Amino acid sequence: MRDRLGPPAPLREGPDRFLEACFLGVGFPDNLDAMRARLTALNPAPVALPFDIEAGWQPRPFGYAASHLVDTDDPEQMRLSLVEVASGGVVTGPLATEPARLVMMDVDSTLTTTEAIDLLASHAGTGGLVASITERAMRGELDFESSLRERVATLRGLPAGVFGDVLPCMTLSPGARELIAALHEAGVRVGVTSGGFSALVGPLAEELCLDFFNANHLEVRNGHLTGQVTGTVVDRAQKARDLTQFAQDSGVPLEYAVAVGDGANDLGMLAAAGLSVAYCAKPATATRADAVIAFPRLDALTDLVLAGPGS
């Protein structure tokens, strides 16, 4: 969990300013500010990196990964240099040398490639309007709760059976099943918290054997949607509360929790987690995460969550 309260400290001047900023702990034993960190690069194909990694690029099902332990007093500058050429991040704290114990993901455009509200709206004949509102909300341009209620209002009158029509249209992100299987095999708890809807997220969570899920509830009366949301809206703050509750119920300190999302509504849980990962994310989200996966393979998360240095 990196400091998100301000810009990184300025780099030192001179031709070696990058190495000084990133590797002060290597060969400079008197530097007391350096911290242990794991640099992990991910990419569909090997690319030249702005620093040396002893093990080099290693093949993975999703492409390639490279990982290395470093001592640095400026992990943010390392991250910025890395994401200019590849996906990945700089992992600090206990997750630099230990595997995660819990992963919480967003659903729409993260676990799945689709947006549930847009799929429902297509059945109501309001798909274009709703999709444009969704895009603005995910960029953080609109208040999530008010924009959600505005979009849900357009669904009024749809038969409740529409959920059965929409559920098969929710497509998992490439590598999602492989990721969840690998995490469960390693004993990692996996959950989702969604600004979508429980009638769709619940069956998906059951199918994938997830350990936690939460989503919004659409009101149904006389077999039809009323265009209203009931209960607490799963907004940015609620997602952070969901992560905290899931971790507490699982007996996992937040320092060992990973949060993954793509939009502004995910920023609360990203800030609360020990490691935050932006997946195919909006720019405002990507700049505030510890790590970025900019290509569509969710199983690339495995190397950030489980892999040790040099593996």
C-alpha cells in the first residue's frame, strides 16, 4: 500500500539519478531509508526494462514475467519507470517476500469483460444512454450512487426473468478461471464486491466457488423490476468496508490482502489493501494503484499475488 497523499519526492540530478533513487539500498549500506521491495514486470512479450533483473523474463501462460528483490527509498519512482514500458508494479511491505492470503476483485470489466447494467439496459431499450452514463461514472466524473439510481430507473418494467437472459452474456475475463483455481490451490481466499447486481453476481460467485460476494439489490414487485435499488448501495466506501469485513472474517490482516479493480468506484478498496492492482483500468485508477495490468489476462495477477522473487 503506497503513499497516495502526494507526488513522489524529486529525483536527484545527474546521469545516475534513476539508479540513486531506486537502488540506494544496494551498495549503500548507510542508507537507512531504503526498504525491501519486489519489482515484478508483466507483459505479453519480453521488452527492454529500465533496470536489470537477474532472472530475466520467464514464460507464463499469459505471456512473460520478471521479478527481483531490491532495496529502494523510492518505490513510486520505480513503478512509474516500469509502467512506461510494461505492466507490473513494485510490491512493498510483507507482500514483497510473502504470498497474499486474500484477494478481493471488482466484477464488471475486471472479473468479467462486461457491464451488467449495460446488458440489462439493452433489454430495456436504453442501452446507449446507460452505457454513456456508466463510462462517465467509471472515470469518476459522476457520483456513483446517483448515477446508478439514474441508470436503474431505466429498467423499470422489465420482467424479472431478464436475469436469466443476461447471465449467460456475462463473459469472464481471459484467465479468470485459471487465476481463481491457482489462488484457491494456494489457500488464498477470493471474493468479489460489485456495483452490479446480486441476481447476477450471486450465481457467478457460486459457479466460481468464491468465498465472498456483495452487490446491489434490484427491487422486484409482481414479477417486474421497479427501477429501484434496495439496501445499501455498493459504492466506493462500501467496497472498502466489504474488503475490511472479508479480511476480518477470514482472519487476514489487510497488509496481506490484494484488491483488484478498474474504475473510480474501486478506489476505496484499492487504498485499503496491502497491494492494489489496476486491471485494464481507467487512467485515474491506474495512477493510484501499486501495480497495473494493462493487457487483458487476469491470470497475470498470479505473479503479483503468489510468485516469490526470481520465480
